[in-house]
Amino acid sequence: MSDKDIRIGVYICHCGENIAGAVNINEVAEFAKNLPDVAVVRDYLFMCSDPGQEIIKEDIRKGLVNRVVVAACTPRTHEPIFRRACEDAGLNKYYFEMANIRDQCSWAHWHEKEKATEKAKQLIAAAVAKARLLEPLEDRYVELNKNVMVVGGGIAGIFAALDLANAGFKVYMVEKNPSIGGNMAKLDKTFPTNDCSACILTPLMVEVANHPNVELITYAEVESVDGSVGNFKVKVRKKQTYVDWEKCTGCGACINACPPKARVPDEFNEGLSLRGAIYIQFPQAVPKKAVIDPDACIRCSGRWFGEEPRRTKDGKPILAPCEKACPTGACSRDEPRDPNGELIELNVGSIIVATGYKVMDKKQFKEFSDSPNVITALQMERLITATGPTEGKLIVPSDIPKYLEWKKKVEKGKEAELEARKPKVITFVSCVGSRDNRYHTYCSRVCCMYMLKQAMLLKEKYPELDIYMFFIDVRTPGKDFDEYYMRCRNLGIKIFKGKVGGVQKLPDERLLVKGYDADLGKPVELISDIVVLATAIEPNTDLKDLARKLGINVGAEGFLRERHTKLYPVDTMTEGIFIAGCAQGPKDIPDSVAQAKAAASSAASLLAPGKMKVEPLISEVNPEKCTGCGICVELCPYGAIEMVEYNGKRKSKINETLCKGCGVCAAACPSKAITLHGFTYEQVVAQIRTIAKKGVIEEV
Amino acid sequence: MEVMEGVPPVINLTEVARTEKEEFEKKVSELIIEFGAENLLACMQCGACASICPLARVGFEWYNKKLIKAILIGMKEELLDDSTPWACVACNRCTEICPRQVSPFEVMFAMRRLMVEELAISTLAIEGDRSLYEHGHAVYMTGREARKKVGLPEKPPTTDSDEKALQELRTILKNTKLAELGLIPME
Amino acid sequence: MISETVSETLKEKLKFGLFLGCNIPFNRPDVEQAMRKIFPALNVEIDDLVGQSCCPSWGTMPSVDVVGWCAVAARNLCLGEEKGIDLMAACNSCYGSLNEARHKMLNNPEIMNKVNEILAKIGKKYEGKAKCRHVAWVLYRDVGLEKIKESIKYSLDGLTIAVQPGCHFLWPSEVYPDKEEDPFNPKVLRELCKALGADAPYYTKLIDCCGMGALRSTNPEKSFTLVKEKLECIKEEIDADLIVTTCSSCLIQLDDAQERLRKEGKISFSIPVLHYVQLLALCMGFDPQQVAGICVTPRDEIIKRILESGKR
Ligand SMILES: Cc1cc2nc3c(=O)[nH]c(=O)nc-3n(C[C@H](O)[C@H](O)[C@H](O)COP(=O)(O)OP(=O)(O)OC[C@H]3O[C@@H](n4cnc5c(N)ncnc54)[C@H](O)[C@@H]3O)c2cc1C
Ligand code: SF4
Ligand code: SF4
Ligand code: SF4
Ligand code: SF4
């Protein structure tokens, strides 16, 4: 039997009740039997099940059919399954066509069974019409670059990088801050085991930095991304540090020299203290290098980089304090420095995005007053940690300046008494900006737990503290989490079901908190020294921009969107790009690490073979027909088309490694010179005509 | 009794905490734990106990769950005036179903014990104890027609007919809080 | 003997200390008399436990002092322990108070020690061996349904019984020596009633509290709302001929409060109420005057019916 002899098998799936509940399967099967070239019609409860696939394979092996039409669910998830079944039975897998009679038919017309049945017939007829015109195609292979870029050096990025580097892949880690570590570096202790964040994170930071397969590129951001899976070309902008990192030893001499006037809020301490214009991000920074914040620098010496120094009367150059303090010459202003930094280009086969999150600022929540003693939970982390602005001494935030004054005096050997007020009452407020239609509708997932953590750490250290916690409800869905919650209750921390709706400043800097207790069914109020707001975890401001550069999606809430919530949780719609950690959505450290490892193994399994099979469903130009108008070149969203010389004429040509088979060019070409394989002009027209004729297939 | 009496429309937690710290020798929750409700702090206010509590059903305000919450936040004065704990039928269905093994019944009774300790009780509440001391029976009747009617001897074989046993019981009672608080004669 | 398992108890002649409590000897002595009649007839020896006192009931020592509660209970338990027998109660309150106290003593050595310090003053010591069994369980597990069936002269064929096991028969199940397999759908009392030939169907509020005890003394009105709900459920769902309980408190509440509700015009039906031991005594042919002679809600008719049409 030759291929010319077309024998189509139509396989109709019940999808349990999903299709059979609305579509009359028998009627549709009878109808399909009479369609041209249809040799076999069968139906089954679940076509995609093993026995279901076996029915198709059996028919192919017996030679009963040589084209396969499955009328079932969506090709997005199931086409690959049936293609493979065809291939296994020895049929070219592109002799397969699918009719979606579930998502687009039975589900959509659940209460109109007759109409649904009619529509199913038409969809199947259209698929058969196309199947008659299918051509065999061969898979292509592309070479893969085995390097991986990890964007973001938080705990997720670090784990992704380490796993890949250990597996032998070269990793570029691009981090926008001077140091890696991310938000975890700011935390005091971590739930649910209360181990010290720095103690478990710092060794990992060092490990990744020293790994022979990892190249750390910090203080840098992705500028643009070209290419596709296996062959991404990424331009990375290394920001200007204004310090020669080759020479900088991280000694910190410059930092102390930078004058008070040049101080700005310290991002690492969440604004609870100030840092100089020249600064090292935090003491455990990796790499531990200084940078100058040009916006904060007041240019003490009156000159900028590369400018002639002013001179003293005796002709000596006047140096900036930092420059003078630096023992290695790293701060020298003699050479000019490009404010735009440096642009480098890297080639990688895969990219993992792990850029994390930021917490909402409290400024937006006017109902909680503008008191400095109302702080975010991340500020609370800084306030209780030994590396924080008060070295972990618990005082009310409005007195931090007093503390710093005192510390300075003591350091200078002076006798001084610390007059900072110690809090007696601390109140926690949950869901600030989360589960709130005005800000974020989602639950930030970690707040309940970190609030409990902070309360527990505080109560264990200062048993005399009165701690009040207000929750809409307490959410502890994790291993050992509810046990953790119980520990808090057993410590005598007072927990209320209800949210705080108002915080008002009292004349003495203390705060009047107005809350509600659903347990007693009454409003409650209290005077508190500190109010901690569990502000929402939200996407970084530049995340959308980064996603656009990478060609991946963000969801309505602004986090990176995974390919499929359940089945492809770390994949994106762009092949070769994976996501991990809080960039994908709020989550805790264990989950961030788990995702990071998943992303690393996904990237590794993609790149390890060195080459990749690509579907041949791409477009091709027939140079004989092409008139060289060039319309297609501009339209291609992937930049896959260029104009080339062909027999002395300008003709368009499609780069098959870049083409994604979207079909825009084929539709636009006025000369019908472009064919999209698998969706040829004839095939598509035959489908449309069949539908237009209500299921009657025209002979061509 | 108006059960929410004394509880203002807005509960001032600062005042509650201040009173607890400055005016009481011990925290209410500590006292309740001491008086037998060992698992008090484990309560997560799920309300399961209230869902089946006969007291909640017939409209007492300070039924198990709510009483526990009030104790947890340090309320006391408001509770000492309330009769709800004395209405608890000790059915223990709450104990059976509490997911945190708090035994809300035990909290109710610890509250009774606290009220007794602070002598915040009605005479009715100790009538049974007095009768127990007097006769060895909380419920005691002098009339014996019923017993005679059914053909039983006038006196049951209890402390009622056994002076030595009654003295034994009194000795025991004299060694309990009843005597300490002067509710029965001391030795 | 102190019964650990059924098989053990069957080896020797059954013997229990008859624990009376307060309500039974003073308010409902017909229940006491019923027990004194049925058990010897079923070959179960009963000991009077001379010198027993109040269990102590919930409103007394349990409301004052945990150790005091346990000490009074322990003295009662000692009376059995000294003779090597378990106690047996027909009142749920006694059953509950004695077993909860025992549970506390067994699980908290500090309480046990303090109790024994007090007991030492009267020359007693409680070792935690003797416990209090419930008459219903003794009949169901130790005597057995077969023996009960053999022993009756009148059967209850055609009668529908609403059972009221009562709270302290069920919870907290942890403290009791015998446990219903499913305390939320108890079957022991239903099986016992069925053994007499009656139908004892499930009804929605079977496990709900009758509202007796402290609730009744603190707020009778509220107490009556509860019992009314229960009685109405019994009437509407299974239209019972008879309510049977194994608790003396439930007996008084269902019997007495029912009459009050009728007088106040809140209910219009009348369902006689009996303790199970009374019903069994009637079926065994004992004198109704002696074993079921005290009630508020009239029983005459039902007793007549049993004796007239139930003869086997
Ligand atoms: C107050 C608070 C307390 C918490 N406590 C706990 C706890 O006790 N236990 C726990 O398990 N979890 C806790 N969490 C959650 C925890 O912080 C996160 O799970 C974890 O930090 C997520 O790691 P990440 O790597 O995904 O993101 P991040 O830590 O945010 O790291 C992202 C990194 O990417 C970098 N980056 C961002 N944008 C770019 C860009 N465009 N280009 C290059 N680099 C970029 C950032 O600078 C950063 O270094 C807490 C969170 C908060 C807010
Ligand atoms: S003083 Fe020089 S070497 Fe030291 S941290 Fe500053 S720039 Fe680096
Ligand atoms: S010149 Fe140097 S010392 Fe002065 S503000 Fe700038 S960075 Fe700081
Ligand atoms: S006592 Fe138990 S059942 Fe009642 S609210 Fe607390 S946890 Fe729930
Ligand atoms: S034991 Fe008391 S508190 Fe518990 S359910 Fe019964 S009546 Fe309510």
C-alpha cells in the first residue's frame, strides 16, 4: 500500500464525562465514518491512556490507517503524546491531527447538547480535511551552548548556580547589587528551625563565589537578550562602581572617612540607619568590595573622576577623604570613569531567573500613621539581628539616632549613658497590602510564619515583653509550621483574629492601636511601643522590564508566570528560560531552594545532550515565488528573516534556528511564497472551507 | 444574670494587661493552669468546643471558647462576676473533640476553682460542699418515704448510716481547700 | 474482683460494689431497689460498700480543688479496692466523677501522692486498681445480652424506645474503663434495649445533653430549652413509647422537666421515662411498685402494657 492511498483513522475520546457528557459520541462516530478517506472510526473512554493509545498503534501496525485524527482535548498538552504514539507504531508523527472537541466544544456548550454534537462533527470534519493534505516532516536538531546564566544572587540563584556548576556547567551569575545574598542576608533567624540566616547563607555565598565554574558578575544587570534556547546572546551592563575592584580589599577605611553630610538611608538596614556615599553593602558581602553611589557623593574634594585635582598652596593635590583613606589606591580619582559602566556580551544556552522580591513600603499605608515606630517586618529583622543598626539591641526605632550617637561616643572612649527607650509592648499586624484589593489580592505566604518567628524570638529573649498579634487568620501550611505556631501560643503571646484598622500616634511617640477580636466579637485597643507591619511581598519594580527583555510572561499580580502551575512550575513559555524563588511568587526559603534545584536540573537536562530536537513546524520561503518585497522581515517577531542574494535577486530567507513557526510571515506574504510546514495554505483553507460548509469536505 | 455585664464595648488591652501585672499576684492564665487546665495555652480558638457546648447553645455568653480567650488575654474581674462556669454540666463533650486537647471543661472548672479561691461565689455554690461535709452527700434528703415505699431500709449503707465513715470523709475534707478557705470547720 | 478483661471476669462469679451516689438512694430509690433485685437474679453478687459517700458530685469538690476531688473519690474507690472488687454505678455523674478522678491520679503522680498523704490520715491508701464500672457496661459486657434475653419474663415486642446514654457515659472516652466503639453513635444501650425485644432506633439528638446538673440549678429556664429540644426530637423523629436512660440525672431531668414543660403548655405529649435497670427489672417480673414506683411523668400505662401483652 502506498502513502498515496490515504486511510484516515478517527479516534474519538469521551474524556470520562467531560466530552461524552455533552457530545453524542455515537452520532459523531457515525458521521465520521462517512467522511472521505476515513477508514476507521473508534471511540474510547480515555484516548490518552495506555490502552487508548494502544488502539491507535494497533490500527497503524495492522496497516488499517496511515493518517490519524484524534478528537479529544487540547493539543497544547496532548498533541505530543499522540504524536509519539504514531511514531512508536511506525508512522511519521506529522501524519497526525487533533480536533479539540472538549475545551472548545463540550465544555463551552455543556447545556446545549445537540449543538455541541453538531460542532464536534464539524471540528472533526475539518481535522479530517486537513489530515488528507498532511505531509511527512522530519525533526531538526540544533546545537546547544552549555553555559547557563543565573540572574539574581539570592538564595534561589545561589542554589541554582551551585547545582549547575557542580554538574560541570559554566555559570554566569548576574546580580544587580554589589553583593550576592539577596533578602535572606537581611534576616535574623529563619523559621521553622530558627537557625541564624547569616550562618547558613554566608558559607554558600562564599562557595558560589569561589566555584571554578561560576563567574560572578555583580553590580550588573541584563540589558538585552537575543537568540533562543541553546543560543541566547545576553548583553549585561556592569554598572560603574567608581572603585577599582581589582585593588579594593574590602577593608572599609573609605567608609569611615565619608563625611556625615554624604549619608543616605542604608538600603541593607531598610532605612533604619544611614550609609555613606561610598559603602560596602554589608559586612559579610560577597564580593566584599566598595562602590560609590554617585547621587549621594557630595564630591568633597571638588572634583570628579578624571578631573584635575585642586591643589593646596604648596601644590599638593587635594584628595577626597575616601581617596585619602584608601590604602590601596582603589578609590583614586585620577582616571576618568564611564558613568554607564561596561557592556559585556555573554552566550548561554539557558537562563534561570531568580531575581526575588521586594517588600511593600509602609508609606502607602497611611492608616497606620507616619510614626517611625511603625515599621515593616523586614525592618524588624534588621532591628533584632546582631548585624543590624543597633547590633540587635531592642530599642524603639525613633531612638535609633540616639543609639548611634551613644555608640559613637563610646567608641571614642567617652562615658555616655544610652537614653534610648526599650519597648514594652510590640504589636504585629498581618496582611498589610496582601489579600487587599487595593494592593495585592494574593496572600504573601510567608508573613504569618515570619511574624510568629519574630514574636517568638522576641518573647524568648525578653519574656517581660507584651506581644499582641493580629491575624485575619493564621496560615501555617508547611512541614513543622503549625507546631511552630503552637510554640508561640505556649509562650503566652496574645493572638487575635482580626485586623488592625488604625494606628494613631500618641504625644509621647507611643502608638494607639485599634484592632478587632473576632473571638470575643469586640473591638480592642491598646497602647504599643512598636507596631510591626507584615507588608506584602511584591515583584521588584524592574521585573516586568526584565521579563520583556527575556520574552517571558508576568502574571496579573506581576510575578513571573510559569508555563503550567502544576506540571511545569519552573518553566516559562520561552524554552530554555526557567524561573525560581520569589520572582515566581511569594515563598519561603525551603520552597525557593526547591524551585532553584528544580530549575537547575531542568536546565541541565536540557543542555546535557549538547543538541536539541526542534519541531519542523517552521516556515520556509520558496525563492522562486518570492518577489523580494521584504514585508515579512519587519513582521517576524523573532528576527528570523533576512534578505539574501538568490540568483542575483533579493529574496527573503528564514533562519531555521530562530523561526518559532508563528506563521505571521506566511499569512502576510502577498506572493504566497512562504509555507508554514504543518499549517500549509492548502491545509488551513481546507479546514476553513469544511467548517464553512458545516462539515462537508470539498474535493480539491 | 446579664452575662456581658462589666465588659465595655471596646476592650482596652493595655488596661487589662496593666491590671493583670499590677493588681494581681499572678496572671490569670497561670492561675487557671495551676487550677487544673494544664493545656490552656494550646487553645487556638477554633470554636469546636463551643459548637457542641450546651451552654453556648442556650445563650450563656462566656461559654468555653470565649472564656478561654478572655483568660488568655488576661481578663479576670469581668469573669469573676459571671455565673457561666457554674452552669457547665461537665458533659465533657468539648474535651472529647478539642483538637488541641485543651479540655475546655477543665478550664470551666478551673475558673470555678479560681472563683472559690477568691470567694467570688454565691452561697448556692457551696451549699453542696456544706451538705457533703454534714452528711457525706451533696444531695441529701431527710424524708425517707420514698425509700420505704419501694421496700428499702430507711438509711442507705452510706455515710448516712456509718458515723465512722462520715468522720473519715470529714477528715479528708478538712485537709482540702474547703477548710483552708474556711468554708467548713477547721480541725 | 477488679475486672481487667471480660474473659477474666467470667472465670469467677461476678461481684461488684454497688455505688449509689446521692440521687439514687434519696431521690430515686426505686432504681436502687431495681439493682438489688436484678443483679442477684443474674448471678452477679453485689457488695454494699458500707460507708460510701457522694462521688463527689461536680458542684462540690471538683469545683473547689483537684486534689480534694480525687481524695474523696479515692476513699470511695478504696472501699472496693480493699475487697478486691470494682465499683458499679447507675448514675453517670458518679461514673464520670470517679473515673475522671482516677484518670487524674493515674496520670499525675503528684496528685496521687497528695491524695495518699490525705488518705493516710484515715489509714487508707489508693493504689489505682479499683475503678468504677457502669451498670450498662456490666450488663452488656460481663453479664451479656444472651443471659439477659434468657432472664426476662416479659418482652417489649412492638415498643419503640428512645435511648439516652447520657454525657458521662460517653465522654471524655479517654477516662472510661469501657468505651463505645463510636461514642458519637453509641450502641450499648440500644443493644441492651433490643435484647428486651424493643426497637431502639437512632435519632438525631441521641448524644445531646439533657440539660441537667449545674445548668438546671443555675438557670432552669435555659435548662428546659435543652430538654425540650431533645424531647421534641424524640417525639418527631421516632415517636417513642418510652425513654430509657442509664443515668439517674438524665432520668430525673427527662421525667421531671417533661412534666413541667407540659404544665407550662410547652409540650403536649407525654413519654414515660425509665432507667434501664428498672426496665430490666420489670421485664424480669419484679414488683413494679418497688422497682419503678417513683416518677412524675406517668408510667402506669406503659407498665400495664408490658405486663399484659409482653408475657412470654
Ligand atoms: C520579613 C521577612 C522575613 C522572612 N523570614 C523568613 C524565614 O524566617 N524563613 C524563610 O524560609 N523565609 C523567610 N522569608 C522569605 C525569604 O526572604 C525568601 O523566601 C527568600 O529570600 C527568597 O529568595 P530569592 O532568592 O528568591 O529572592 P531574593 O532574596 O529577593 O534574591 C533575589 C536577588 O536577585 C537580585 N536581583 C533582583 N533583580 C535583579 C535584576 N533585575 N538583575 C539582577 N539581579 C537582580 C536581588 O538583588 C537579590 O540579590 C522572609 C521574608 C521577609 C520579608
Ligand atoms: S578603602 Fe579602598 S580598599 Fe578599602 S574598602 Fe575602600 S576602596 Fe576598598
Ligand atoms: S567623595 Fe568620597 S568621601 Fe566624599 S562623599 Fe564622595 S564617596 Fe564620600
Ligand atoms: S478549647 Fe479546643 S476546641 Fe475549644 S476553641 Fe480551643 S482549641 Fe478549639
Ligand atoms: S463540659 Fe461544660 S464547657 Fe464543655 S461542652 Fe459541656 S457544658 Fe460546655
